[in-house]
Amino acid sequence: MGLSDLARCLDLPKSTVANLCSALEQVGFITRQDGRYNLGPRLLELGAAYVDRIDVLQEFRDASARLRWASQETVQLALLDGTEIIYLARHDGNQPIRLGAGVGRRMPATCTALGKALLAEIDPSVVQSTLATLPTLPVLTPHSKRNIAELLEDLDTIRERGYAIDDEENSIGIVCYSVSLPTMAPTTARRAVSVTLLKARETPSLRERLVEDLRTLKADLSHRL
């Protein structure tokens, strides 16, 4: 909604609503785009105690547990927030080493399979202009993408291949595959799912099985939600 609409709905002076919106925007509870306000990602963090009751997260956990191969690994769900991703939920398999980020944590989109899968869904010119606001691309390992041209080339490959790969770009010794989920509505945040494993365990056949499971998870969540 725009500022004038908000003021009318709240029956408050426009200047008062502008101050309230400014404060809420600064802490991430709302975001502004083209003069209109939407709910912000920090609301998720505020509602962390209620997170188990949110249908999409429970559906994700249930669907992840049903996967033949990926259920044995770390499966995660995240959303895109500008140039970062926020982890929403995770499924831990039966591997002895726990991998992946904690729920609510933020990571650079350019260094993660989840982030790159989501960026690949956006027009390249929009991605380029968004990333141009950063002084430099985040570099977490020697394998991280170091410039926008290199990242855009990778995003082209992701679109052709159908899934994203983080090959030790986030953490040394860790590989991750990801596919994006369909956007439910124009105002819905973009989301993706991923599976993470130790690089030492990666084989072409295991990759094929895990990516197929991710596609199954995508179809399952798309149908249920």
C-alpha cells in the first residue's frame, strides 16, 4: 500500500504514518518499492517462536522427510531479501556431521546455491543493477564469484541446467544444490530449496539422485501450497 492509503486506513495524519513507516523500514519490518510498502523479512525473525505453526514450513519438513535420497542429507528452505538470503527451515538427515546454516541466519545470495537459484529467476539487467549497489561481491572462500560478470555467466548456466550449484563457494569442503520454487503471488517472496553435503562424498550419481529429489520436493510443495 502507498503512504496515503495507509494514512486513510489508520485515520492518522500522513506525516505521522510517514514517521512510523520510516522507523519500521529501518528495522526491516516493512520494505518500500516504487512508493509502496510491503511486509518485511524481519517479521519472520520476530515470529520465530511461532514458526512451527506456519504451514509452508511444516509442509517443507514433511515433504523433505519423504525424499528417498535427500532425506539423508541437510535440506533447507530460504527466501531472497535483496542481495541476501534468509534461512527459513531445515531438515537434518542422518549424516554424522551437521551442515548448513541456522534458521533465521542471513547469507550473501551470490555465495550460495539457494541465492543463485533465486537470482537466476530474475531478469539479468535487474540482477546487475541490484548488485551494482554493493561495493564488492562478498568473497567467503577462494571459490566465491568475485565480479558481477562471472556471476551473471553462472546464472545463465543455472537457467540452462535447471539447478544451482555452490561448489565450495560458501564453505570449503561443502557442496550444495538448489532449485527455486514457483512464486505464489506477485507480492510473495522468492523461495528456494537446497540439499547440502560434504564435497568428499559427492559423486555424479549421488548428485543426480539429490537433484532429482529436489525437483520432486519442488513439485510436491508447489502442489500442496
